[in-house]
Amino acid sequence: MNLVTALARARSAERPGPDTPTTSAVPDWPGPAHCLPQAGPGELDLWWLLRLSLAAQDGAGRLRPAPSAGGLHPVDAQLVMGTDCPLPSGRYGYDPLRHRVHLLAPAPDDALPGATVELSVTARRTASHYGHRAWPLVLLDTGHAAAALWLAARALGAAPPALHLDGFTERPLAALHFPPPGGARRGADAPTPRELLARRSAKPPLKGTPPRDVLRAVLATAVDASAGEVAWCAAVGEPRPELVELAPDGTPRRLASGEARPTLAAWAAGQGWIAEAGAVLLGYGCPADADAPRIRRAHLRAGFAVGLAHVAAGRLGVASRPVGSWQQADLGAALGAAPGRDWIVHGLALGTTHPEEGTL
């Protein structure tokens, strides 16, 4: 698969064909399934880490903590266990439907203490519905899965994982290493396990412009999580439609004036409800001449950033919904810059509609 060609086609106006047969929601891991044992003193709590991040909450696998385009969940996880884990050292395949693991192979000689979660994809799950538009979506989904694991570690008070989203490999696309517990405690600003299990993408319509301080906080979360791979702005509705970005001092400033949301709705696979969203966060960059590692890196980081911003918005009382499919969305050219440099990579629609009024 040529990722450069795949992204160019996904960004075009070409429409996907009819749905095609998909594949199993979980790889056919060999061997018997093993329960995740309870963590002992000084061991990483894998049971809760995976329950809060990747485990399905219904038999079909749709209700998982990490958002996914179409609820198709193409991301697969393998666990590399070192020392100080409740499981014996080895490489395991994770089954999110049953919350079980399968021993695949011995651990590599260079396995670190603790656990490494490696994320790869079965793209056919997403392509079965989205066709040629699938590859950007599976990369964004991988970033969301990485964010879910990151947030789970924070909720459990575990030490921050080492995050690998460099884009240089296809298998795995991403990895997170969780060291053994070392006295870390849950931070006051960390989400709770209950919040992570309850999160959902809000159902449209998402009306009502978020307060300026809330918009600033959600934008700042996305900017910080992106590590400079994508830039961020927000299209804001009433009372004064405009595009805003964060100034160096962290305050919102105008990037452009005027109403952008109807154009965004047309670019986002014709999702008309976006034209009335209270605000839409936009991650952009990844130029047309980007090579495969840069494409992977930009989309992984954008998915990671929206995953964190999605939870941050909910904690601030704002409903939100990730928006991953974008066609002909050359934001830079629309703002008068050189074409082909600043394409929209990912988005997050926001509204003050209360999440209890309708969620997925």
C-alpha cells in the first residue's frame, strides 16, 4: 500500500463505493485465552489499564472507550511483558471483546521492565464502509487508541508511559511503554476511571458556542499533545463567526474573520450538522508532498491530540464529537496561503448541548 497515493485519493472528491464484507473485530489469536490476573504489589495493573482504554463494553465491540470512525475499531494491540507485570514475560495478543490475552511468543531479549503496548491495524474493518477514505481514518483511530491508553494510565495514577508515535514503522504504528509502578499518584487534574468509561462521542446537533476560557483550554490540550506535528485553530460560531488560534501567551487570537462552518461541513464528507456546531477544532498541516513517515506521524499525533481534547471538553461540560473524514480541505489555500501545504487532518466539533441529550 502506497500511503502517499492513498492519502491523495482520500482527500479527493471521489466518493466511496458500496459497503464490502468486513473481517472479525478481533484477530484470530492462536492458543488458549488467558485472564488478566490481579496486579500484585509493585506490578502494573494491566486489567484496569486495558479496561479503561481498549476493552469493548458490548458483544459487538462498538462501545469501546476510544472513539473510532464508524465504530469499526481497526486497531489491534499486542502486549510485550517484561518483569514486574502480573503476566509472565512474553508477547501476547489482546482480545478486547473478552478482555483476555493469548500468549504468542517469548518476550524479546530487549523487553523493558513493565509492559509495552504495540498498536497495529486491520484496515479492512474501516475500508469495508469507508473504502478508499480508510487509511487516514485508521491512522487517526490509532492515535485515539494511544490517547485512551495514556489517559488510563493517568486515571490509575501510573507513571506516564513513553509514547512512540514517530511514524517510521507500519507494524506497529504506535507503541506505549508503561514502566513498573514507582510511587506515582493520580494527579488532581487527571480524569477518573468513571469518566473514561462513560465518555462517548456526542450525537449531533452540537449547538452553542463554548465559553472563551473553555475553548482556550481545549485548544491548548490539542496543541500540547501534537508535539508540533500539526497546527490548531477553531472555527467559532455566534456571536462573531471567526477562526481563532492560540497566541504565544496562550490566549485566543483571531486567525481570520467570517463564517467557516458551512465550508467545513462540505469538506467533512457533507456532514451538514457541522455548519451549526458551536465551534470546530481543526488540526491542519501534512502537506501534499509529505512522505509516508510524515503522513503517519501527523495523523497519529492528530488522533492522539483529539483523543485528549475530547476528554478535556467533556470534563469542562462541553459536548464534542471527533470528525476524521476530510475531502478537498485545503485550509491554507482557503486562507490565502500557498495551496497544498495546510490540509485539515482532524477535527473536533464542540457544543454546549448537554451530553445527556443524546450520545452514541
